[in-house]
Amino acid sequence: MSGWGSWLTGSQPADTKPADGACPKENFFPVTDKYDQTQLLGELAPTDLHWTCPSGLSTETSTWYTTLENGAFFMNQIIYSPVGLFQPQVQMTFRYYDPNTGENVWKSKNVDSFQVLANNKHSCKSSAFTIDFKDESNGSQSYNVSATLDNDVQLMYSMTRPSEAKGWKLGQGSKGGFSYFGENENSPDGYVVHRFWPYSKTSGMLVINGRAMEANGQGMFVQAIQGMRPNLVATRWNFGNFQSKEHHGTSAIVMEFTTTSGYGKVDASSQARVPQTVTIGSVVCGGQLVSVVGATRASNASEVPATHVQHESCTRDELTGYDVPQVMKFVLQGPAVVGVDKPSADTVVQASMEVSLGSPSATKGLIEKVDVLAEIPYMVRKLVNYVAGAKPYIYQTLNPTQLKLELPESVAQAIGTDSSIEVPGVLFEEHTFISE
């Protein structure tokens, strides 16, 4: 989640339909429309994971997620948020959750003296943490994280991406990964970009409340930049992170957002601008990246594409005021990127998983319902609600589930597994509501 300062200023989104009745212009250019299905894999360039430290109304985050060998889970995030003419707000957050014991630890620390290293812009340091990025001789890459958030939480761990599990963005080139907002794609109002390590191995140590514990497990990393105020980007987000040690390392990740009514494509029949949902993701099996997926759909579409996130059996959560899912389904389909000479529409990987969450008052695997504005001072909170019209909540859950995989024969042979498999693992997911 972003720093509160980035919610306070900036122009409101354009009207869905101009007052004079003229047909509005398309003002959203999703990354999922730029590339053919056979060109979705964009391997990360050496500079893609550099810290950019954007100005204006942007928010940049780096987030490390790990599912530990004992079934516990932790996530660690750095948030960089410019705040008008003031010094940027930089924050590190940490969440540890053990479903076996119910232990749930949350820490958030605003830091001083944030600095990106001049000779290695993947790396950074501050008064509370040091992040050291390394290219290894075997083709793998690693982040070494050292942080002291307070006397109760110290972090000393490494996350390493094996060379076979390629990092990715959606689409090749300098514009790969970018969705643009505004009528002029070359001079946009803002943008969103994500870059992923879909499968990594974590090792090291966590010290929580005086107890040292091993931080051995597997997970993922994502760099995300929102180049405009968060409530103008989207009304909804869905995120799924499935990890399993089976089949020599399996993962499925999904990131999805739905634009506000102010940004979208023009519907031919109604001549109104319609919000769009953008879904991207990937599948790793056998420790290798086997497919990258992406799809766009209109919010009023009667049919969903092969790649999508679905909320089912929605019911009102009286605490937040949102209609929330009691069941979530994640579906991914895209061309294989291993076991083939080149990606083809004829050689497709299919993956699906679902999780039953139950009623909002007794959500299964609930880590937290994060009231994003809860810690903001009262008068600032009132101003944010008035200016932004937003009441963001993030639902975070961790549950066991099965990933169902259908692999082309050539892919199955390349990674040494069967064509049709069900993989047991753990799904961390977030479904986020920003505004009605």
C-alpha cells in the first residue's frame, strides 16, 4: 500500500461521457493489448529493477514474499512515496503470519537517509535497512536484506532467483510491462508497471520478539510503480501468489486491476467510456518459467477471457461496506515458453486454483483486513476521504489449495513431469477494494 501523502493531490479522472454528448476518447492503453499472445514474455533488462525514485504523484514499491518450510509466511516491502514539495516518504513494512500458531506480527517504520547506491541502482540503504543486489556467476540473482525495524523485529535474509526461473515483465522492450492512462499514450496522465521474479528461494534468519527463526522457504519478488495517485489507477486489485516445493518448485502468480470509471475504452454501442480489467501472471513448474499470461476485459463484458480472477458468492462485509467473495478462482492460460522453439498459440499451458474463504465474519485463513487509512491522523483521514472518495481495504489470506496444471506434452517432457497434474501448495492472496 502507498504512503498517505500520494492520495492528497492531483486531478480527478475524466468524466465517463462528456457533458455535450460527444463521444469520449479512449484514455487507457493496457499492456495486455500491446502484445500478441505469443509475445507476452518480456525478459527483464539489466536496468528494469533499478530504483527509479519517481517524482510527482507516484508510488514505487519492492516487495519480497516468502512461504517458509514450516508453513508460516512473511512479506517485506519498501514503499517510496513523493509527498509534494516535501522529502519523499520512505517506509519499510513487515508481516509475519504462522497459521499453525496464529502468531501475527506487523511492523511499519518510516525511515530516514534513504539512498540508492550509485554503482548498483538495484541496491539501497537507509537508517533502518540495507538491500544488496547481486548478479551471481551461475546466472542467478539475489537480494540480501538486512533490517532492524525495532527491538522486536530484525531481518537478515537472502532471496535468490535461480537462472532457470526467469524474471519477467509483460512484453519486450522499454515499454514492456507498462499500462498507460490518458488520451495520449506518448504523454500519459500516469502509468502502472510490474516486474516479477515468479519463483525464488529464501534463506537466512528472522528475529521476532526475541526469538530467532530460520527464514528458509520459497517465494517471489515484485517491483511495482504506480505513476499517478492510487485512487485514480484502480477501484479493485486482485493478487495471487501460489508456492509449492512439489515438482522441483512450482508457482503461479496473478496480478489484476480494474480501472476507475474515468479511464477505459469507448463502448461502440453506448458511446460511453467503460472501465477495463487487466490480468497478468505466470506459471513455474520444475523450477522453470513455463508460461506468461495476460488478458484484458471490459467491466461490462458478458464473457471472461481464459486468464482472469473470479469473485464468487459475494456478500456484504458490514465492517468495510464492500461485497466480498466467499470463493476466489484464479485461471491462467498462455503459450508455453519451454519445450518449444518459440511460443505458439498451439502449445498452451493451462492453470487454475480456487480458495473457499467463507463468510466475511469468519474468513478462512484471514491474516488481516487492512484499513489503509486507519493509522492516518483524523483530520488527514477526513481530507483523504473527501478529496479522493476512497476507503481502501486490503483483505489478506493464506490458505492451502491445489494448482491444477495442464501442460503440452513437449513442456511436460522438458521439465520432467506428467502432462496433467495437481500440485498441493499454499496460496497467499490479496483482494483490494479502493472505492465503489
